[in-house]
Amino acid sequence: MHIAHLRTYFPADIYVRYQRKLGRDVLFFCGSDTHGTPITVKAEEQGTTPERIAKQYHEHFRQIFPRLGIFFDNYGSTNDPVNHHRTRAIAMNLIENGYIYQKDVTLPHCPSCDRFLPDRYMEGTCPHCGTDARGDECDQGCGVYLEPGEILNPRCTICGTTAEYKETSHQFLKLTAFESFLKEFLERLGGTENARNYAKGWLKGGLKDWNITRNLDWGIPFPGSKDLTFYVWFDAPIGYIGSTEEWAERTGGDWEHYWKGPGRLIHFIGGDIVYHHCLFWPSMLKGAGYSVPDAVVASGMVKVEGHNFSKAGAMYSGSRTSTLRRVWTLTRSVITLLATRVTQETLTLAGKPTRPSSTRNSWAFWGTSYTGASSSRTGTMVRYPRVSSSPR
Ligand SMILES: [Zn+2]
Ligand SMILES: [Zn+2]
């Protein structure tokens, strides 16, 4: 974990504490996102298995949050059997409702490694802004999510060979079917303006159906397929539900109350994953018959010398003086964030305190974290007010 990640956890933690001060029942969850290609790439570099790397990071994060004074009601993992089960169940709901279909596509393939190049296995040029980008995101440029095959001049990150294109078959979520839902959803979505505005901008540019599978062994297998696993951004947010189910198993709580009931769901996330939380995730939930988020609070990117701080190794490159300056810049950013915007946002979100005498509320808060070897971590949360069953 690096300091820029705290910009998402601290606001969530402040918000949770604030709600608890108001006497509300609050649930605050977090978990490790284990299926990204940063993990498989790292495992290959170290000659070990993705599972071992994922476990190692999971343990690290599970232990580090209490040391930072952040206590989740559950810290889950997207590789937990519970999340495998929930991901397949949601996919089956989406298939039954006609939102997932199979399509032949032409994708970058490395002739020397003899494999397709999902996500971080490929680098190239962003077709939207011309910046160097990774396979599935333009993390140093316009921040947009890139569909497989969209990146220009792709080359293999493992061996550097220029990729060739090869035909294969993948599974797609019919994102275009959710356009009018998303339009209306973004109008009423609470949280920060940057989340809403980015998402609205992308929606205006027109949506494309979303490739939800990858040619990878590591991940959750797509039902009925031998060589496709779910794209990490399909099962990662489902980990929020998975983490609730882990909590429910342990405590006897009712996870469905939070995910299918009349509550409110709030995410605290990093600014680099707005696309996933404001377009993909609500569409998946809506299409599968679950509750959708009420608010998304996205922190801005912490920039150091013009680069987003989520870039791996940014803190350790360059001279010692330069590193010290970076650390100071970041510390200052975090302090400023905490002192101003964070407080404003959390208080605005919290709204007017309800009278404990007339209403009892239960709230759930969420966090997710990426255990990707080099990826960013984000905080997310959910809240659910529940009207008292004994009105006065
Ligand atoms: Zn290669
Ligand atoms: Zn770009």
C-alpha cells in the first residue's frame, strides 16, 4: 500500500465514525481484489503461483488496516469460494435476462509467447488521447477504460514482441441495453461531482458492449467454458457482496437485506475506477436484480510531478531528494484532502441527522482493495437506513 491509497479509506472511515456517532447501525466492509493481471504478471516474474501472491497480499492488507485504525466489519477476498459462487450466480441471472452474449473478436496475440495478451500483458497507445497506456486502462492519460483490442500498437509486456491479431470467442455484457437506465441513474446518483461528470461524459460519447471474459487460467471460470475466466472487473465489485456474505456467515446476519432490500449503498473509490463503479457495476446489479448504488464518492488522483501516483514504483524511482519531495507532496495532499474536501463531502453526504427517537437506521459501508502487485487500492462503502418496525 502507498500513501495515495489512504485518500479513499480515510474519508470512508470518517464517514462510518460519523454515522456511528449519530447512533446508526453501520457496517463497513473491505476486501482484496485478487484476480487482476498484475498478480499473474508478478507471479510469472517471481516464478510462483498467482494464488500464493494473492494470499500474501491479502494477509498483508488484512493486517495493515487495523494498524491504521481502520476496522472493517469484514475484510474479504474475491478468491473466496463465496465470491466465486456469487459471481457465477449473477452471471447466470444476467444470461437468463438476456444481457450476456457470445461474440467472435480479433484480439492481440503474442507470437513468441504464443498466447493472447489480456490487460497488463499488453502495452500500447491510448486511442483516445495518444498517451502510453496499459491493455485495459489509460491510467496516465484520459483515465478511460479500454476494451480488449482497442489499444493501438500493442506489444507484449513479457517479451516486448509486437502483437499480432488472432480471432477468438468471448462473452459480452450488453451495456448498450442499460443506456437509458444509466442516464437516469447518474441524474440521481449522490456523491462527488467528478464521479458523476466523468460517467456522464462517457455516456454521452456512447457506450459499447463490454467484454467480460479473458484468456487466463487465473480467475473465476466462466460457466461452461474451458479457457475463459471472468474479467477482473466483473468479479471485483461482486466482492462487495461476497464480503457481506462472509460477514453474514460469521455473524448470522442477513446479506440480502443489504443487497436486495430498500437500503442505500455508498461507494468510496479512487478516481481511477469511476468508469467501473458508475457504468459497469450499476448495470450488472440492475440486470441481475440487485439494489444499485445511491452515491459514489471518488477521490481525485494524487499527482506527483505530473504523474498519477497509482503508477507502480513511483515512490521509489529517482534520487533520494526527489523521493523525499514526493513523499512531502503526497503527505501535504493527504492532509489537505482530509482537512477540506473530505470533511465537506462526508458531511454533505451524511445529510441531516435523523432523530434517533423516531427512526432507527442500519447502514453498511464498503471498501475494496486491490491486491494487484502494482495496482491501486480503493475504499468504498455502503449504507442502508432501515425504518423502525415499531413506529412511535
Ligand atoms: Zn510475448
Ligand atoms: Zn487516454
